[in-house]
Amino acid sequence: MGTTIITDSNCDLPVEYISQNNIHIIPFTYQLNGITYTDDFGNSLSHKDFYNALRNGSMPTTAQITPYIFEKEFEKFISKGESVIYIGFSSALSETFNCSVLARNEIVEAHPEADLTVIDSKSASIGQGLLVYYACEMLRQGKSKQEIVDWIESNKLKVNHWFTIDSLEHLKRGGRISATSAAIGDLLVVKPVLIVSNDGSLSAVKRIRGRKKSIKTLFEEFKARAIKPEEQMIYIAHGDCLEDAEYLKSLILSEITPKDIVINILGPIIGTHTGPGMVGVFFLGKER
């Protein structure tokens, strides 16, 4: 039997790519205005409607994936004799990965022959998706499950997440910054530039005056940090601000010709915490 790549809906990869590569997605759920939705890439609730609700003051909440759900999803493939690699959302940002570990331990205890590896990506959104992309590419090249796992573990801390947000309000609501800092930041038109650190947590590393300048900062960091960008797949994510994502893409293409650049909208789980207007670039560097 073959190897199956599983991830969760936080990967934020384009639906077409997921379908073409038979990637199995375990969805998160979220609540918005009293209704529980499955994070199914905009099918239950369009991304446009989700972000418009945030703009109108709604405050969604998100729920982790439970060990029970993981166990059921893993067993679908283990029962067929498949080897499984699960690439999960950063353990520093959610208890979800720890739930996948509990599920794996239950399955292996009941079925010692089960070939099931769970990987803490230490990444979020398309940073996590980028690891899934490379796993699929290696699978297509005929690499073994162990070769894929080894590559991910050796390279996951090279995945760079550089992004900016349009407003500090959602970070304030999530407890990331104080209300005073948020008020001062908005008054001064400060746009924070953030990364995902080596431990998989969120870190604000710069405060830039002005939206366009913050996006240019993302480009400058990409230019300085990307290794062999002409050989890389580059992803750009956005929180319902396609024009800003296209602007970032144009900056990159003005100086560099990557293997490809893909733009995709940020899903509701991360979008709950970053709000409308997030734009970010995801790529491989020598380090984060």
C-alpha cells in the first residue's frame, strides 16, 4: 500500500491543489454569530461573508480538533494498510497537535503494526501548507515515507512566515497586545510585521508606519532571506485583500522570477485572529 498525506484545514492551500494531490484534510470548526461552521474552504460560509462579518464587528471563536476525530480519520487509512503522515498546525498555537499525538498513541496501542507518523509543523497557514506541498512533491518523485518525514523534520524550521495586518484590533481581542498599544498603534497608522518563531509561536518583530511600507518590508525580508527563490514555490496569503496580495507579488516579480507564486485567501481559523487585511509571504530560507 502507499503513503497518505493528511493535514488540517489550517494549511490554507488552494482547493484545486488539495484535490489534484489527494490530500486528506481534517477540518477545524468555528463559531460565528451563534452558528457552528466547518472550515471547509469557504463551502459552508464564503470567505467574503466571513471577513465581512468581522468588518461588521462579529467575533468568531475557534475549536481544536479532538483526539476522537483524529482517531476516526487516521483509522480510515490505517485500516487499509496505508502508511500515514499527518502534518499538523503548530503546537505552540493550539492544543490540536497534542490531540493528534493522543490519537496516534491509541491507534498504535491497538494496532502495533500501524505506520502512522504525526509531525508538529511548528508552522501556521500556508507555512504549514508549504510543508504539505513539498511532501506531495517528494511522494510524486517516488520518495519513501521515511525520506519524506526526515526531510520535513530537517527543513520545517526553514519555513518563513512574514506577514502584516491592517488593524491591531484582532490582536488586542486575542490578548496579544494591550488596548492602549492598539489605540496608539491605530492612531499612528502603525502596521505590525509578524513572524512565526522557531518554537512555532507568533512574534511581532517590526512596527512600520503605513500599509504600503509594511508590504514592502515583507518583500525586503523575502529578498534577503529566501534561498534560491528561482527554484521555489512561493505562497502569498491574504485576509480578503487581494489587491495587496497582488501588489506584494508584483514587488517580488519586479526583481525575482520564482518557480511559481500562488496567491490564496486565508481561512477562517487564522483569519479569526489576524482579521481582514492580513497579507503574508511564505517561503524557504536558511533559517526563520
